[in-house]
Amino acid sequence: KLRGRVHLWASRHARDVKAASGREITKGAGNTLGFAFTAEDLADVYVYPHPVRLATDETVTFANLPASASIEILDQRFSVVRTLRETDANGGVAWDLRTDSDQQVPPGIYFYRVQGQDEDVLGKLVIKR
């Protein structure tokens, strides 16, 4: 069972990999075969980079998500700044550091609430200049 911050990356040369239809998947140069893992629950959700630096970071990634989840980014008053959704089952969602009204967020302390099917998790996010 893969959980949390365990990262494994292996690169192998694959030949003659075929889809169920019989069509070759790995024919020709530059073909890539990738795998995405999703979490079973919200126990090990994390955010990177953290802290975020507006001068150098264009996005923040919420990682180790289940196949279906919603993320609310909240300001210090717990007002919703942005809502994101994990819908493609790849285990992560990128946030472009913009509000729902397409304004860049200012530096500060933010919170995030990740909601899965039967649970939710609250976390803190620091955004610096």
C-alpha cells in the first residue's frame, strides 16, 4: 500500500506493450507509459511547495488525494478564496494561487479544507512574497 510521502519512480524500457484491442501502445520513439496512484483516504494529504513563495512559485499542489475530492482554500477569516476539485483520479490538484474571481492571492496564512466522501481534513498554508 503506497501512502503519504513515499515516492517511487522507476524508468524501464518497455517493448510490445498492447492495449486490450491489440493496438501497440509503445510503438515508436518518445512513447511514455505512466501510472498515477490515488489515496484511499485523506490521512496523508499534503501540500507542496510549502511555504509558497509568490516570487518563484506559480502553483501549489495538493497531493495524495483520493480519486474524488474537493478543496476549499480559506483566508484567515475562513472565507472561501478558491474551490478546486480532484476529478481525474490522478491523486493531485494544482492551484494557480488565484481566487475564484481570478485575482492573485496576497501573502499571508491560509487554510485548506479537503473533503472526501466520508471525511474532511483542515490544514494550514503559508504564502510568502
